[in-house]
Amino acid sequence: MRDGRGGGGATHAGSGSASGSGPGSSRTEPGAAEWGPTPPSHRRYERRSAVGSGEADWERASRAVLRWGVKTRSGFAVPGADETEVRVGQRLEVRLRIGPVVVREPVEVVEVVRTEDRVGFAYRTAPGHPVDGEEAFVVTREGETVSLTLRSLTRPSTTRGWALVFPLLVAAQVVVRWRYRRALR
């Protein structure tokens, strides 16, 4: 992902929506090394995990994160994930099959970041999603260490059925995040 332009070669794209904060309007700020204040109305989560070391692991993890690899390698289906990189404004329906049940998660990508040492994106949930909020997947490197940072803000969905089972969804997030942290290793 090094682009040879010098000066970091940063590319930053955001949706320009007035509802977010920080770079590009994302509330999870994938372009920021330090995550700023967030709304108290949402459950905040941030975790960083090592996923490799060296240039080859950086290239592999960077490519995978921009093609929804954290989600697809954690058991989710993402239409078109192998064909194209994420892009701001992209709307799609992520799916998770649990036995005969398919959970549909409508989302919209709100920010994509590509710098010399930081690559990732944030998506916001759309109406009908099991929770209301935002999630970011960011691959970084410091020296030879390549890491994945997960950030999320969640609260009960505005969809009544999902809102009623929010406590169960919070428990399920523990398992899903465990899978996310191992997805790019």
C-alpha cells in the first residue's frame, strides 16, 4: 500500500454527512490513531490485536480489510466482497446464517482511509439492522507489527423486534468480536 509519493500518501474519503464527527463524518474515526469522545447514548468498544509482521502481512491484511475480509472470514456473507474494494456510499446487506435463520444487516460505508501505515473503513447501520450504530475495521502497522483495530458504537435498533432482543445481541457481540480479532491472522 505504499504509494511512493512521499509525505504519507494519504487518501481519506468520507460521506460528508452532518451526523458524524472527526475525519469524513464517521463516529468511529478509522483515520484517527486516538479515538475521540463518543455519544454516551451508545456502547463504545475498541480493541487492537496483532495480525502479523512485515510487509507481506501488511499487504495481505490491508487487501483483506478493504474487501470485507473481517466480516467474511468471521462467517458473514457480503455480496460482491471479492470483486471490489469498499467505497464511501456503498450500501449493501451483510448476512449471517444461523442454522435455518438468515440475519440481514443493511449497512452503508461512511468512511474509507488509506495511508502509508493505516488502511480501513467504517460503516453505519441502516434501518432494519439488528442494532443501531457504527463499526470500523482498521489495519495499522508500527515498525514490523501489523495490527487490526476494531471500533464500534451500538445501541438498540429502532426496529421493535430487534430492540426487544438487544440484551441477547450484546452477548452475541462478544463471540462475533472474538471472530473478528482472529479473521486476518
